Amino acid sequence: MSVNNVFDDKAGTEARERERLRRGWETWLQTFRWDFFVTGTLEQPVTASTLQRVVTKWLAAYPEAYAAVGVQRGPFAKKNHVHLLIGGIRAGGLAETHLRGSWVKNGHVKIEGFKGGIGGTRYLVEQADEIELLGSPQPFTPQRKRSGRK
């Protein structure tokens, strides 16, 4: 066996392990009730740990909130930004307006109601260089439709 084959085998094994880990995160995150999908940026370059602290402080007004925080290094500006799944805050109403208005002064935030399915969880997992969980996520339990009685 050549040295190149050993490195190729190791690289292939590592790639398969990373993919297995990503799919595990994606599957696990789909088991929770999410209210929002959020993308947040800051004007100045910051570390991943600073972004984690920014998100924690941002959500502090909502003690029931929980979040999956995916930090991604942008492909063009090479600055970290976050993608978040947020639960524990019902979509719509004043909470959403408050969240939008309370993001950092020199940054941008885009907040969308979470539509379910795998799109948001897959995007967060595939884009993230690292993922952290904040709070205590609540499991998703589908609402049963009531049958009409006569």
C-alpha cells in the first residue's frame, strides 16, 4: 500500500465521520419545536465564542427560550456570523418585533418563522463550522386534529 493510499483512506474515513456527525445533528435537531430561523451578523469580525455570548445576551430577556447556534465563517468577507434555530418563543407578535429590534447595534438580523421540515435544520448543520445548544429544547409533538362530534 502506498503512502498516498493511506492518506486517502484516512481522509475518506474522516469525511464519512463528519458527514455521519452532521446527519446526526440534523436528525436530532428535527425532534425539537422551533419557532424561528435567524441569521445574525455583526459589522466587525468577531470570534465564534464572542458570537455565542452575543446570542446568549440577546436571548436573556426570554428565560424559556432555547436555541441551536451555528457559527459560520462567511465565504467572501471571512467573518463569522450565526444561523440560529430558536424555540420557546411563539412566532409573531411583540416578541418577534422585540427580537428584531434588540439585535446588536452594528449588525443585521433576519428573523423568519420556522416552517418545519428539514430545510432550516439542514441548512444550519451544513453551513456551521461549530454548533452550540443554549437552554433546554422542548420536543416537538404534533398537534392532533380534533375530530368533530355530532
